[in-house]
Amino acid sequence: MLITLMAGCTAVFAQGGDRHKQGKDEIEAMKIGFLTKRLELTPDEAKVFWPVYESFQSERGKLHRERKDRRKQMRSSMNELSDAEVEKEVDAEIAFRQSELDVMTKYHVQFKQVLPVKKVARLYRAEEEFKRELLQRLQRKQQDNRSPRMRRGSR
């Protein structure tokens, strides 16, 4: 979910190739700072936590990209699909959710090996807080971008 949100925010924050990458990098840097602060990671904890977390993000991101591609194809031809094809897509969504849970379970064990369980619990809460904060920033930015147009249009 975070990957999807980050991709959406990046598209709004930055348009084009280099600017798109810069936007993603900015969001990733914000996230690292946010999580580091919320988890109160010691240098030793950070050294072992971040490689595990990056692997977690990579696996989760791959699942979300595959889901996004599948949904994009389905959306464009939904009315033309047979019931059997739609059922296959719905089943694929359930399989996606199970795969996501499997990844979460796998990395939950690994997180507990590198961090105290209270910090693991804080990680999950901090990820949700980061998503909310990022979404709020995106909404404010969209409102700021609309405000000048609305003022010009009301003259």
C-alpha cells in the first residue's frame, strides 16, 4: 500500500524522468528519517535493520507492481471479459493479498530478530503514520495548486 501511495505522490510531486526519480528519492529520505526517529534506532540497530527493511520493501513493492499491472489490464477490458475471466481476476486479487500476508509474516520474524519487539510494533504504527502524513502533504499540495486557479477563475 505504501508503495502505491508513494508512487502516486511521486507522480504529483515530480513530473518527468529525473524529476520523478528525485521525487521518489525525496519521499524515501523522508520515510527513512521518519522511521528512524519514530523507532529511536541506535546505530547498531540501524545497521542491521535497514538491509532487512529494504528487502521487505523490495518484495512488497514487486507484489504491488504486479498487482497494478494486472488491474490496469483488467480495467481497460472489464466489460469485455467473460464471467470466468473476471473470476480469475478476483481469485488473483485474493492470491495477491495472501502473498502480501506471506511477505509480512516472513519479515515480521526477521524484524524481531534484529529489533526488540516493542520497536517492531512501533515500526508498523510508524508506517501507517507516515502514509497518513504523506497523504496529507499530497492533499495540501493539490489544494495549494488548485487555489490560484480558483482565484483566477472567480475574477
